[in-house]
Amino acid sequence: MQGPVTANDIEIFSTVKENHYFDRKSSRIEPEDLARHICAFANAGGGKLVVGIEDNGRVTGFNIQKAREPELFELCNITECTPAPDVSCERMPVVNAAGEDDFVLVIDIQPSPDRVITRRKDSAVFLRQGDKSRELRHEQVQALEYDKNQRVFEDEVVPDTGIDDVDREVLARYKEALGTEADSSGGAPDPPRPSSKRSRRRVYSSGTGPPGTTPRSTTPSAGSLRSNFGVFRSNFGAPRCHRGSHGGP
């Protein structure tokens, strides 16, 4: 795999092979089709996209029939992609294949470190692989979200599980580690059954105990819960489910 093309040189642009970091397109391309490649580069390691050169390396610039307005391409990252990736554009003067003064548009795309970039038209996700901008399947998009820390595995709901799958003994020890009220016999009273993931979070962060116990005067912050959970995991091991084990991404 070739490395990034750093120099803005028309001879290099027209002769170098398209690769993981470089592509060239005709100025006749539709903006939504160009967005495919902008998204792909942003979701990978970034790259350089030159508009005004045909796939065979012929420099046609923008003085050709059916060429699109360069402004459409310069705003493509905003109008055709979401969230908008970080790009910079430069109109580079050239002499085209017809011997006329012309220009090509050089688009430098920065990698998106923490967000998956999608095409606004259809929410499709693309990733640069070699010299292709490939559309990803649903499970591949999820893997990319994990890779960018946009999706956190610990926040996922495990399918086909419920409150009855929680290990009561481990839950009681967890409550003791948090300093909440726990049954002295070693078991934990049945917590209210959450109707959704959001309500489940309220059960563990509201600062209220089960019926018949005295509510705590303060509500622990999300940060302190995460910190206490880390202590719990190191001291007691991860909470166990009897059914529906779920591996990593």
C-alpha cells in the first residue's frame, strides 16, 4: 500500500496510482458521489482527493462540458456529509489536456478520530480500503463505532436478558461497595423491574433504596458510580448473568 501523497504536483496527481490515501475524479462527478469518497477517507486515515482529473490520468480541469460548479465540491463535506468532516480545499492552476489555462480542485480530508461520518443522502457509511471506497454493512458500522469510541460496549443492552438474570449475591456485594443499603443476610431485595434502558439507569443512580429502607441524602454522580464499579470489578469480579452471555465486539 502506497503512503499519502503530500506534494501538490499535477504530474504526481495524474500518474500516481490511486491508493488508500489518494483518489482522483472528473469534475463531472455528482456531489453526492464525491461525498462517498470524502466519507471513506474521513472514516479511515484521511487522504487527498483531486477533482478535475479523469481516472486514466488525463487532466480535464473544469473547462469541460457538463463540469459541475467547483463550489459544490468545496461545500460537499457540509452539504453531503454528516457530521461534517474536517477538509481543506485549494484550486490549483494547471494547463489542461486541451492546452487551456484551467485548475483542479485539491481536497485534503482529515481523519475523523471519534465520529463515524455518514453520507447525508442515505446515511450510508463508507470506509477507504486500498483504492476503493467501500460501503459498510450494519455490523461493520457498529465495529467502526466501537473503534472510534462512539459506541461503548458497557452501555449496550444484552438481548434476551432481564432482571431475573442478575446474580443476587454479586449485586448485594456491589451495593455494599457503593455504600448503599443491602440486606444483612447477604441477599439483595428485588429491585424494581425497569421498563427500558433509561429507566434502568434511574434505578441505580436515583439514590433511593428499595421499599422499607432509608433513602441516601445525596445522589452519587455518574463519575463516582463508574469509579466505584471499577473498584468492585477489581475486588469482586464482573457481575454475572445466568443467561444470554454477550461477548465483545
